[in-house]
Amino acid sequence: MDLVANDQAAPTGERPAEPLTRYVQRVHQRVRAFDRRHPLLWDAHFTGFWVTAALIDYAGGGWRTITHNPDTPGLLLLTLSLGLSVPLLWRRTHPAAVLLTMASFAVVNAWTGAALQAALLQLVVIYYIALRLPLRNLWWATALFLTPVVISTARYGEGDWNQQIGGQLSSVVVAALIGITVRTRQGYTEALEDRARRLEIERDQQARIAAAAERARIAREMHDIIGHNLSVITGLADGGRYAAARSPERAAQALDAIGTTSRQALGELRRLLDVLRDDETSPPAERTPQPTLTDLDQLINGVRTAGLPVHSTVEGRATLPPGRQLTVYRVIQEALTNTLKHAGPNATCEIALSYGDKGAVRVTITDTGSAGTRTPTASDGRGLPGMRERTALYGGTLEAGPRPHPEQGWRVHLHLPEEPPQ
């Protein structure tokens, strides 16, 4: 039953690691981490083990079972034992130099006939050469390792040449292959770790880019909602103040319009903030459609109520997708808002809207107000940049500036080209 449960809990196509495997992996990772922090400690233990083994072979007389010269002086045997084992302490940092040092003692070992088994420790250094140095170094390392074998075979003539050299060459090949295998595995692991790091960095960058884009989108929406409605409210308040003394009924109408516009702005703002909330316990946010071209009449009527005469003409039939409709709506809204704020008294506004084929549209908003106080970078810096950003999404163009002399006022022209074929 436990095996069935484990199989069902594992993702499809993935085999869960066995407890022993996970334990071995954890131990291996801890040992490697400790070795990276204290490399000298591990090197000293490793070298000390083989130095001890070499000294035991020398002191215990084990070397006599295979030696060619039982009368080799003890001091020479001790020197050879240390010379063939102590250099292992630097095998990881300077493997080539260590092999050259050990090879000189190995030549003496072969020439004198001592035949100490400590000479085989050169295979450890060949493993590290294959692991850490360019593979071309294996050629001279192999030749250096086989030189004492050739000397011993030629000097003492024991055994067949092919057997002696072939056996030692096989040992070198095995040591080199182990080093190459471990090196390949380490390279593969480092490549995976590097890829994981780059993916993590890319993920963080994408998250920052997405957050910046979302902040810009929210800033545009907030600007469009708050800026336009507050401009309308300001116009209504100014008009109501002038009408209060002469026509109380007109003042009351202005106050009613201010209340309606304020409630509309608060409703849109509340819905936008509800969508941005990240609270799982809160009720789902009420989502309403974004403004479309069918809402233009309501927008224009609100501006007229605020005291700005607006005349609009429409050519063609609106067959725009929702995204393009929102862009056209927001550009007109921003242009009317700027006219309310900067055009001055007695200004009028005209909107010319022309629909083409396949989503193409042209919009021109002109007013007769004063253009001297308006610049393309006026107000808070979000209006015109926001319009241009929306326009650029569809490959369109936006022009905003004073009308050519002798005409007076401001002109905003939007052009969205035809939609590319799908």
C-alpha cells in the first residue's frame, strides 16, 4: 500500500528519489561544500593516508616481495617512499609539477630496482591532470609515467615487454577516463547551474519589466479617470459660482452635475483599486468593460455641461476592436481635459472622427483657446506621453501642438493605420 501511495503521489513521468539516494546526495553535497571551504584539510588527510601506507610498506618489508634489488639502502627507500607520496599534497593545484617531481623519484626507483609500489600513486596525479588541465597534457603525462616501466623492463628483463607496458598503459587509460568522466559531469552540472541562474535572473527581470509596465498602465488609467473628471468638476464649479448670484437654478444644475461626475469618478476609481487588491479574503472585484466609442456621447455631454461647447462630426462606420476603441476614447478624453484646463474662457472645441477600412481611424481635436500656456510637456507629464504610448501599441501616430498661424488654439491629431492581416 505504501508503494502504491508513493507512486500515486509522484508526478506523472517522474520517479521519486529513493531515501538512500537522497541521503547520499545530501552527504555528497556537504562533503563538497566542506572541501571548498577547507581544501587544505582534505588534502592533508588524503596525503597523510598515502604517506602512511608508503612508510608501512617500507618499514614492514612488504617491498621485498616484488623488489629487484633486496639490498637497496634503507635511506634511499625512505627517500623514495616520501618522494612518491608527499607531493600528493599539491596534486589539485599543481598537478603537472607534482607529476614531474614524482616521475624523477620513479625513475630512480626503477633504475635501482627497489620497485616500490608507491610509484603507482602517479596514477592519482594523472587523474587530476585529466580533470583540471587541457587534455593534450595526457600525452606527455603518459610518456612520463611509462618511462620508469621501460627502464625497469630493460634493466632487469623480467616479464614480457607487451605485458609490462600494456598493463601500465591500461592503468593510465583507466585513470584518465575516470578523470575525463568526472570532468564532463562537473561541466554538465556547472552548465545546468549557470542556466538556472540565468533563468532566475531573466525571471526577475521579466517580473520587474512586467511590474513597470503595469505601473505605467495603472498610472495612465488613474490619470485618465481622475484628471478628466476633476477638470469637468472644476469647470462645473466655476460655472456654478458665476451662476449662483444670477440664476440659482443653473447653479443647482451645476451642483447636480458635480455630484454625478464625482460619483462616476469615485466608482471608476474604486473598481480600479479593487482589481489591484491582493487579498484572497476580500470579495471579487466588480469588473466593468473599458470605455468604448459608444460612450463618447456621454463624455462629450459631460464636457458641454462643464461649459465647453463641443461640436463633433463622424464619417464612416465604427468597426474597431475594443483595444483601438479604448485608445481613441482616451485620446479624445485627454484632449478635452486639456482644453478644459488650459483653453480659457469662450473657447470652443471641434472633434472630427473618420473611420476607414480594416480598423483604420483618424481623429482631429481642435480648440480655439489660448495655446500660449500649453506645451507638449505640460501638466504632470502623463497626458501626452500616455496618449503616445497607447497610439504606439497599434503602430499609429499622434501629433499635438498649436494650430498654424494665424489660427488660434490647439490641435491633436491621431491616426491608427489598418490592422495587419492575421
